[in-house]
Amino acid sequence: MKLSSTNDLLLWQQLARLVSSPDENSLNELVRFFAMEFKADSCALYLLDERTDELVLRCAHGDAQGQIDRFRLGQGITGAAAFHRKILQVSHMQQDPRTDARSQFESILVVPIEEEENLRGVVNLKSRTLRRFSKEEIRTLEEVCPLVLALLNAVSVDETMRRRSDEVRALNELGQAMNSGLGLDESLDLIASLAADVLRARGAAVRLIVEDGSLALATVLTESEGALDPEYEKRIADYVAATGEPIMIDDVRSTRDPLALGASMACVPLVLQDRIVGTLTLFDKFGPLGRERRRFSVDDLNMLFALSSQIAAEIEDIRLTGRLQELVRSEKQQGAQLQRLYNRSLALLESISDGLLAI
């Protein structure tokens, strides 16, 4: 298929529109438009995770059968193109030893996306039928790569701004909860729900240090039964409470299958004036589409730390209020008991006086 200049212009206009008004669906629109424009059965965008040197699936459009969530650099045809920073086309994928056995596609084109000398990710286009992308198609993809990079940067900025907005909203809602007079149980449920919502996690757990110094489960929030292994989470929380150091786990596997992704987890201490009063755990982060599992980031940890001091203060405030109320009740009970004892003593004295007068 040879792209006309009109099609080229429409492609540039579409990308320029996405860059000028980025939102959480812009990258999904990008891969959908590429799949339609280049008559591909599938288009996928992978972004580089520099911590692990892996290409992680960000979004995809079209036939998702055989779609792999992540590649190591150099793994498969997609990983090879990223490793060598070169466009790679294979027309007979099923005859290529780098092709995953589960793939049902026959042809693939992989285009790396670079920023100066740094790899940002790749776009791959796949077809179920035998085809070879033309030089004009490849040239067009090369030419629009700067716009794709600009879109990635624009979406990154938009996500950062939305995350900051979520942080402000979370802090405001937490402050309102602290002034609402809720009890400890209701406040902890609200805190768990709020933290999970802001950081897009499928569950949250709060543990508190009790009088004997142990860590007790105060509340747990999950979207589905069996989503959290409480014994494993407790071991992580115990370590965090003992050391005061946060922990992020990228893959809590529930199966031995190396390709099966488990729930990610992040756990931070709840600290009040250099004293740890509990822990907050979030698990199973999900992406914008709710399709692929994603890892918690350093930004997520910073957000949790921003919340943790207020959460700890709220917990201690409720506990202190509860203790004061208990003391007041105790003093009232003691006063009532003293009053009853005084009344009985007075009655006894009066009865003795009456007896003496009778004698």
C-alpha cells in the first residue's frame, strides 16, 4: 500500500491534534489510528522501563491474541529492534526463531522511538497475512516518530498534572474526614478506599501497632475475594514497621508460570514524630485500560508518604479522643459509685441515729 500525500497530511494532522490536546486516551487513539492507517491487524506501543531494561506494553489496538505484555531488550523481534535501535521488518514471522510460539501473526514491522540517544519505546504493526510494508510506509513512520515522541512527552506531563491534582484532592478529602468526627473503624475504611482510588490500586490494607507492640490488621479493602495473601502481606508489613523503610514489589506471583504476572505491591510506614504507628499497603495497580498490570513508581511512594503523616496523625487523634472519652466515662462511673456509697453511708448513719433515739 502506497500512502498518498493526502493520507500523509491526515496522519500529521491527527498526530498534531493528539499532541495539542493530550489526555489519558491519546495513546490508545494513536495505536488505533496507526492500525487503521497502515491496514494492520494489530498495533502495539511498548515503553522502556529503565529499571529493568524491559519493554512494557502501554496500549494496543486490534487483534490481541498472542500479545505479550513485556519484552527484555533483545528478546523476540520487538526486543531485537529496540536493542539495535533499528527498524526491523519480518514477513515470515512463523519461520523466524525469535517469534513466540503462541503468536498467530505472520508479518511484523517494529519502529523504535528515540529521544536524542535514549530509547523511549517501540511501535509494532502486525498482520495475520503475509505482507511486506512498503518503503513509503516505513518512511512515513520514520517521519512521524518525532510527533509520537512529542505525544509521549505531552501525555507524561498531563499524567503528572492529573496525579498532582489527585494528590491535592486526596489530601483535602483526608482533611475533611479528619474533621468529620468519624470513629476509628470508619476513618480507616475511608483512608484505605481513598488511597486505593488515588493510586489506582485494586486493594489496600492498614495495620496498626497495638499495646503489645505487634502489628494488627485494622482494615482491608479488595475488589475480589482472594486477591490478597494476608500472611504474605503481614510479613512485608512487619518488616516495614520494624525498619521504617518502604517496600515496592513489582510482581507478587501466585503461579510458577514465568509469563504470568502477579499483583504489584507497595507498603509504607505510618510515621508520627519519628514513631511508627502502623503501615499502609496497596496492591495490584492497574493501567488506564484496566487490562495490563503495572508497577508502583517512586511517585506513588512519594504520594503515600505525603498521606502517611496525616493518616498517622488522624489515627493517633482518634485514639487519644477515645482514651479521653474512656477516662471521662470512668471518672463519671467512679463519681456515681462514690455518690451511691455516700448515700448508703448516710442512710446507715441515719438509721443508727434513729435506733439510738429509740433506745
